[in-house]
Amino acid sequence: MIKEWIRKLAKQSAAQDMGASLAELAPDQRFYAVGDIHGRLDLLQTLLPRLDRRYPLVFVGDYIDRGEYSAQVLHHLKHLSEDTNRQVVCLLGNHEEMLLKFVDDPKRMGRLWLQNGGLQTLASFGLGNVTEAVIGKEAVEVAERLRARIGDRVLDWLRGLPLTWSSGNVTVVHAALDPAFPLDDQPRQVCLWGHPRFRLDRRTDDQWVVHGHTIVSEPRIKHKIVSIDTGAFATGRLTAAEISTGEIRFISADQK
């Protein structure tokens, strides 16, 4: 079932409810941002037909882990990003970062990833019978098998994913921006994992920020921050935001 929330608010009520006026929202063009997918291929396939192909499509990261179909989601997104008739941007999320670190340094990074949904991703690539406690030589063997199953093309694609994407005065990022730093000087750790002052301190520039990573029960707009991670793997809801001049519309695909 598809539900749509249309947020067309008057300037006065927008300022009261969100701490900023939607009239200040000024991307260069209409675009869509899609929240954390986490292996929910079913929700992704339900949502995509509702998003107009004429406009850029930006995914905020965390395509893998926790859900059952991480491998299939990765291949689907890579295929989408290679469509020359459509502008598709996939950002890096902290879960893709953990996967890459596991492949590169399984002895040191294995447990972090496996305890945060990596087991489901391994299973989606046909690698079962692995536990969160795998260490040492066994972790190296699992990483080698995973590398072979994923393939260098997908791994290279993941390594090349950007941290942010901007249009006009709107920036899309996986987790957060440091409100004290300019856009072109954001720490990688903050973009992927968040910042304690992100929602507390307002930016001094005119930038709006669209992000995922932190689950919200409903998509929300507050102080020029648009939060769209509605916890697809746990709630069965995947949310996109349609961003245009002075307007934000939320479109969600819900598990039947």
C-alpha cells in the first residue's frame, strides 16, 4: 500500500511548526531522496514506480544489512545508477562502509559489521553458517568468500560512492552534517555516523539537510532538517521525499 503525505504549508505555519519557512527551500530542480533501504527489495520495488523518472533520484545509503535481500538491492541500485536516461545518485552509508572495512580488514573489523546486520548480508550472498563471533583466520576466509561473491565491479562501485549530494541550498547526506563546518569541509565520520549537535545547533548558512540513518516514526521537517529513515527493515515502511522549490512531499511504500 502506498501512502502519501503532502506538506504544502503556508509560510507562517511552516515557520511555527518547523523552525523555518518552506519558502526558503530552493533546490536547483525537483528531486527525490530515498531513505535507508536495509535489504528491503520489496519496498524499493513498490516505491520506485511512484517516482517520476524525469527528476534526479538520490539514495541516502544503508542499502544492506538487517533485511533479507541486501545482495539484490545492491545489484538493483548499481543497475539503476548506470541508466544513462536517468540521473541516479547513490550515497555511501555507514553499513556499506562497514562491509568494505570487513572485506579489507576482517580480523579487526569483522565483529562490528557482523553484530550490526552483516550476517543477513552474508546470507543474501549465499554465505550462511556464520556467527557474530567469527574471528581470526575464519573471518579472513569469510571475507574472501564474500569478496568473490560480490565481485570487484560492485566493490569498486561501493568504494566510489560519494558522501553528499547538493542541489541549490539542499544537501543530502547519509547521517548528518556538522553544523559548525562548511559543506565542503565535513568530516567523513560525521557524514556516515552522525554528530551530537546536528539537530540541536542551527546552521548559520541557508542550507537544508536531507538525511537518513536515524529512525523516525514519521518523516519530519524541523529546523531545515528533513529526516526520512522510517526504519524499513523493522517497520515495513520505506520513505522518499520529493523536494522542489518551496515544497516537500513524502511518499512511502508500506509492507502489505
